Amino acid sequence: MKYSIVFCVLLAFSNIILAQTKQPDGNTATSTAPKGKGKIEGVIKDSANSASVPFATVALISQESGNPVNGTMADDNGKFEITKIEAGIYSIEISFIGYDTKLIKGISVAEGKENVELGEIKLSQTIQQLKEVTVVGEKPIFEEKVDRTVYNAENDAGNKGGDASDVLRKVPMLSVDLDGNVSLRGSENVKVLINNKPSTITATSVADALRQIPADMIKSVEVITSPSAKYDAEGSAGIINIITKKNTLQGAMVSIDGSVGVRASSLGLNGSYRKGKMGFSLGGNGRWSYNTPGSFRNTQTTVSETGEVNENVQYANTRNFHGFGNYQFGWDYDIDKNNLLTASAKFGFRNGNNYQDNLTTETYQSGILENIGIRNVFTKNNNNNLDLNLNYTHLFKKPMRELSFMALYSRDKSVNDFTNSIMDNLGLSTVSRLKNINDSYNQEATFQVDYQTPIDSMVMLEAGVKNIYRNVTSNYKYFSAPGSDGTFSEVNNNDLSNKLNYNQNVASAYSAATVTLKKVYSAKVGLRYEYTTIDARLQKGGDNIDIPSYGILVPSINLSRKLKSGNIVKASYNRRIQRPSLRYLNPNFQAANPLNVSYGNPELDPEYTNNFELAYNAYIKKSSLTISTFAKNSNNAIQSVRNVKGDTIQTTYKNIGSENSYGFSIFANVKLSDKFTLNGGTDVYYAVLKNNVPDPIYNASNEGWVANYRMMAGYKLPKSWEVQFFGFYRGRKVQLQGYQGGFGIYSLNFRKQLKNDKGSIGFGAENFFNASYRIRSELVSPVINQKSTNVLHNMNFKVTFTYKIGKMSMEDAKPKKRRKLINNDDLKDGGGGDGTNMSDMPSGGQGGSEQRQGPVRGKGGKDNRSK
């Protein structure tokens, strides 16, 4: 029944779009092609960066009559070919969304010289001449490509002063909660890449990594729902690739940008220099979040193993102060026209202080208050990371044939501590203190080789090998102290103070082939094999943790068909693997809230997912519409297991679940005029969750509809001003044992470009009608009933600015060779598979203090996605 619903929706919208492609006279676009021996071919490229322009429309026009007589569409490499042309004089008209239409006249097809090679044809974006300054028209904010959806964030005025989580909320198919946990079509099993490669900042915590990247650094975001075999097998829902701003032109330039707001401020300084074959870039951005108060209330009823019913009510005020930074240095050198060398170093940090003031616990028996406990909770989440990359690419004489060698070293250190100051019943003095420290390290060394070569004009082969070695440790200890100034002493308990050593090696190889037939049909099929070995042990009181080595074969199939109207139908299937990160493996007891304790399971296996997708991309004049349906099945899913100890809920993780979802996405990008653009859409899916536990007390299942909505509108005002509105709503989220409430955000931003495009000033307001949000969540089982309400204050007003010094020009710039980068993206991180663990709660959720841990892969670690 669920498949029928989403399939019928797709058919209905397909019929609407097909109807829109008819001509004004009511007839569909047709042409009578001449029957001759002539052939005209060429390659369409972007005039600004020499990149291929795929799927442009090419019309063959008779100069004698002025009527179109034939036509075709370029392939995904920008190549086109028109055959069976009679002798004569013709014009070629080339058009594509976001580019000026180009007309080439006087093309002669003569007897004996039937083949006409036009070579490279450059398409330009809209250009206006203002005195001595040339301003190039911007790309559309959203673009649909064969294998991905692209959001051009740099063209969005509303992104000033935010971070990556604010940017991702605007991307189709993505949902980001107020804690920064990102999900794709309802699943948080997503791999996040930065510039096509992994980073230790995402390995530690995707949510914290997004906060660490200022929005002003982001050029675009790519969403890949059906990765090919060239990518690592990790990330069951898909891949999110964040492209940061880089400059490969000639000259020197320095830019400064920032924002000052009620809740947060940011400052960035970036510079680049390029002369001849060598280029350098150096820059950084920092963001500070402050004045973000909140509160929560949690009502919890549990039934202990002895049948005793415990009732507790918790409430507290919360405060958060965060600082994030990201700094990088890049170098590239064109050895000659066929060889390229690049290197980069990136350093990032995150400092977070979270407070729960007067965390009060009221204990009831049969509705009568029996006890009150008060404590102050301080949680520290600090992180620093370093990424070093070295890449070499060799281009052969044969076009599209290339060989690349890539090496990556990453190191991440995380500190996740909390201190509980336990007060007397009046909250006047400190009786005792409890402290947990947890230092974790993640080191990765990766080497990768990729090779691609065309067999002929229709077939491209790709192959590669890759090896990732990871070393992860988690050193955790508990201490106790009397009073407010007593000396801390370590708790002598191996369950509370220990060290996890986790070593993992993932060796992989892949092969893929892309076949294009008649410029209409294309297929990309691939096969990837990964073999994982793990050595894990606890330093105290335990032998090696028995995790057998395992291999997995991962197929992928992507099919597409181009219709005569220029629209595209796509279908895909792939199998994915999701290895657990340290969040799920770390045995450290996270007990900042004594009523809600969680700990990891080092013996977890990976989970496996089958993904099916059917999509339709339609282009109507200057607008586009994408409709997709999907089905997903996950087995051996990592899900939360909750036990009750007295009045405490203890949460850990096991491979006991199955997760299925069926749904559809609709997204439209409409250009109403040269000044007014409108886009938006919805993601709707039906989730079915089961944990397959035979014990009826702990057996759980749930299902229901989940929907997300987003809309963005932009309008260009006189005197270089522009205004933009953005709104997003995430509906109630179905969880294994309950639900998490929905929430919405919105913003209004104004920006003015300064003279000669040297900079801009602007101001914006976020959630200006609502001073706070209330998010209600519920957890229900035969032994647990928990209701939580989180209040978050997110009203914000800000002023933004940018200014550029220097100039970069295209005068001496040559088309840059495509950079090859390593992608390690194989860990399950963020929220749990069922979305019911502590990280799914907004700040202060369930009264707990979330501790984000460094990355570790369980029974298979993070696999690196290569591109």
C-alpha cells in the first residue's frame, strides 16, 4: 500500500509536468529531422571556469527558412552530436538554465565535407557592463544534476553570520534539528564530506562539525542519495558534500567578513595569491555563540525489576556558550599541463560550555512528594583537529584518462567532561561533587589510488584501491570529592574508570563503468569490496574484545533517460553499510543526569541498508521541478536498548532492529522574473521501526508519517538591495518508543552590494515573532513513561558585512585540472538509528548533558568515501 501511494504521487506530478512541456498551440514540441549524411559535433563548456555544461539543449536551425530542423541534448560531459544533416547552411542555438543562449551562424555542411567539428563552445552567465566593472550573473541557488542536488549557498544572502547547520536546513531532502543533528529523508546515517573528503571534525560529531564551519565559508552543498561504487560503502542514507570557497584565479585578494548579533557573532579573514603555475590560500573563520538561555522539564515514571513504581519530575534552566574556529592553508602547483600537485593543512577547534542551573529532581510515591534533590551541572565539550592532505594527479594525452595518488593524515582530540555539584535540599551549599573526564583521540592514515579511462565515446571505466588505518582511544575516569573545595579522588571501579583501545583497518577496491547510448540512455554500474579487521581491548579487567574480521560486497546501479522535452527520469539501487562510531561504542557512563544514563557497546556490528529510488527532473522555461520516490530497508540496525535500575533509565545499543521507510520528495525552483525567485518543497515518508526483542517488557515497534517543509523567496530591490525570506518546519519525528516534537524556524534578511562589488552590508532577523520554542517529546514502554518539554530561545537580530581588498582576474588563468581528494565517510554518528537516544533531544533534553565523543568504528569502522 505504501509503495502504491508514493508511486501514484510520482505519476500524477509527472503528468502535470509533461503537460507543461506542450507548445503554445497545444501541440508537443516536435521537429522533422532532415535525412542527409552530415554531422555536427562539439563540446559545451562554462566560459568562466571551462567546466563542462551537461544536458544543454542544442537546436539546429536552417538559415534559409529560420526554422529548427533538428536538435539534441548534450551528455553529462557537455558533448553533443547531430547526425543525418542535409547539405546546407545552418545555425546552432545552445541554451541551458543559468546561461545566456548562444547562437552560432554560418555553419556549412557541404557535399564531401559533411563532418563539422565545432570544438569547445563557451556559454556565459548573464553579464552586465557597469562602467569599467564586469559583473557576472550568479548561478541559480538550486541546481539539479544527474546524480545530485546542488545548493549554491554563496548566492544566498540569508547565510551571512550563520554556520553550516543553518545552511543545511535550506537544502532539499535534509533536516537539521535545533541541536544540529542532520538527517537525510529521515535517516541520520549520513556521511558528511568537506571538499569531497572526510575530516576528523565530522568523525567526532557531525552536529559539532556543522557548528564549526561558518556559513560564509560555504560555496555549495551537494546531496548524493545514491552514491556509486567509487564512494566508500558507508553512509546508508547518502552523502552530503560541503564545498568551501576557493579561488583559483590569477592575482591577489584579501576579504574580511563577519556579523554581530544578539545570539552570535562571527569574523572571517581569507586571502589568496596566484601567479603562473602556483597558488596559495590562507584563511580562517571564527564564530561565537552566547546569550542562549533555555529550560526543560521532564516527567518520568519507571517500574523497577522488583515491580516498584518510581515517579520523578526534573526541571532546570540552561545556558550555553560556544566558540568555533576553522583555519586552513592550501597550496597547488601545475607541474606541467599533464601533472598537478596539491597540498593542504586544516586546523579546527570547538570549545563548548553548557550549564544546567539548579537541576531539581522531585521524587514522588503515590503522588506524594517524598524527596527533593538539587545539583548544578557543568559540561565541557572541547575539540581540536588537524587534517593534512597531499595529492598528485597525472592526465594522459587521451582525453578523460587520468591517474591520481592521494594521502591523508587526520588527528582529532576531544575532551568531554562533566561536573555535578550536589547541593543540600535548599540549594544553599555543596554537599559533594562528582566528576567524569573523557579524553578521546582519533588518528587516521589513508592512501588511495584512482584510475579512469574512456573505452570509446560511450563507455567510461573507473577503478581504484584504498586503505584506511584508524587508531582510536577513549580514556575515561570518575572522581568524587566532598563539599565545594574537597580534593577529588578517583573512583576505583573498572566500569567507571578505564581505557578503550580500538584499532581498525579497512582495505577496499572498486570498479565502475558508465555507459551512454544514443545520448539518451545512460547507466552507471559498479561493485565495491571492503574488508575490515578490528583489534579492540579495555585496558583494565578485560581481555581483547572479540570482533571478527568481515568483508562486504556493495553493488550500485544508476540509470537515467533523457526525454525529448529535456526532462530526465532516473532510477537507482545501492547497498550501504553503516559502521558505529565511538558514540555507540564508548563504554564510558554518561551520567550527568543521574536519572538518564547512557553508555556504548564496543561489540556492535555494522548495519546494512538497501536503497531504491525513482526520480523525475523537469525543466519548464526558467523553472525546474524534481519529484522522487524512495524505499529503504535496514537490517541489523543499531538501536537503543533501555533497562531500568531503580528509578534510573540506562540506555545502551545493540544490533537488534529493522528500519524501513517509504516516501517521496517534491522540490520546485521557480524564477518568476529576473528579480523574483521562489523555491520550496516537502519531504514525506512513512517510517516503520522494530527492535525484534523477544522479551515483551522491552519489545518495541512504532510507525507513522513524518514530513518536513521548506520555502525560500528572494527579491532584488532598487539600488543594489535584495531581500530574502526563509522558512523551515520539521514535523513530529517517529521514534521507536514514542516521538520527538516538531519545530519551525524562519528568517528575513536584507543585503546591499557596495560600489564596484567590493563588499556588502546587511541585516537580518530570525524567529522575530517568537521569543522561544517549546519542543515536546515522549517515551513510552511497559516499564518507562517519560514526557519532556524543552524551551529554547532563538530570536536573533544581526548585522552582517563583507569587504574585499585586491583583485583576481581571468586574464592569465588557465582551466584548472580537476582536484582529486580523499573521502573518508564510513561511520554512523549523530543520532541513533531509531532516533531515541539522548542526542536527539535539544539542549538539556531529558535533563541530560549530552557528551559528544570522538569517532570509533565498531565492527567495522568508518569507511572512507573516495571521489
